[in-house]
Amino acid sequence: MGKKKIIEKILIVILLIVVGVVGTAYYRLQKEMIEAELGIIEILTDEEEINGINLETEENLGLAEDEEYYPYVSLRINMPLSLTDLEKNFEIPMQKYMDEKNIGLITGDGFPLDEDGMPYASDIEFEVPESNLEELKNMIDSYKLPEGSYLEVDGEIVEEYEELEVVELRVDDLSKKKANKVYNDLKEKMKGEYEYSSVYDYAFGKIERIYFCGEDLEKMQEIIDKYIKENQIKNVA
């Protein structure tokens, strides 16, 4: 029995020694692996710092590269236009061109009112990155615009336009049918003399104002005056 106990103790000691050796080897292996990983991270960090990259900034996430300044951009067209005419003459062709050239978007429009509550101009708002402003200006330059029109960027007028003139005819005292006939007749008479025409007809569809925009103000006014006289139209101004 004494020899058996001695053998058991020897085996236990050997087992402890083996466990200790294996544990130490495993610990060292884990330590070496961790140190190796840390070394790789340090190398990558050094290379990124050399290349001007900061791991803790948005640039590392790819966000800053996509962030570009978008100024507030608005085009004032110094002529009242119905929403339909504004879209047809400006917004639809402009957006089509901007889509083709990847310039930006039209995000809104508006119609500033005078003290009598009547529109006196039309506005178009754009969402365009600062790097595309010159392309936007070039696009707008391809349009003839009435005098007093301008492009505004962050509250500052950067371009002014003055190619055309606007004449206005007030027909709010005429019936809806009569005012509509006057407008259609004048469009026929004015052919070749105007670039844009429009009406103010928000009062239940009744035309109150007629507008023509062209290069020769006197000629347009002459045609209007002659038409009114020949057709003995009263209550217009």
C-alpha cells in the first residue's frame, strides 16, 4: 500500500507539471497573438496618420467626403406667372437639363405679393452644391428674362438679367368668358413679339391680369391698345 501511494503522488506531481507547462505555453501563445494584432493596428494607424487620415473623424467613415456645402439659391423672375406657365416655361425644362448634367434639383417656387395681394414676380428655389453653381448660372443665362430678374445665393445677388420687358393688362372687371377671349386674341395678335405670356386667374379661375413679356415694350403696348380700341373693350387698364 505504501508503494501505491507513492506512485499516485508521483503521478499527481507529473500531472501538475504537465498542466503548468501546457498552461504556460498557451498563455505565451495568446500573448504573442495579441501583441501581433496590436502591432498590425499600430502599423495601420501610422500609415493612416501619414496619409492624413484620422480614425476618430467622420472622414474615416466616408461621411466628410460626401458632405458638400449647399448654399441657398433662388431665381427671381420679375414677372407674375401662373404655376402652369412657370412649370412649362422654366421648371420642367430646367429640371430636365439639370438631371442630364447632374447639377441639382428644383426644390420649390413662390409668388411674392404686393400690398394689394397681387403677385408681382415668380421665384424658383434650387438645391445645388457650391461646386455646381457655375453650371447653374450658365443654364440660366440661356434663358431670356425680364428686367429686374436676378439670381440670389445665400442672400446675395450674384447675377442680374434685363433682356425683356413686361406689359400688364387689367381685365378684372370683365366676365370670365370675355377676359379669356381677350387673352387668347392677344396671344394671336402678339405672335413673334413675346417670349412668355401668363395670367393671374386664382380668383375662382377668373382672369384678373394678363401679362406679356418680350423685347419691345412699345410694340407690345401698341398691339394691346389697338386691339382694345378696335374691339371697343371697356373697363380694362
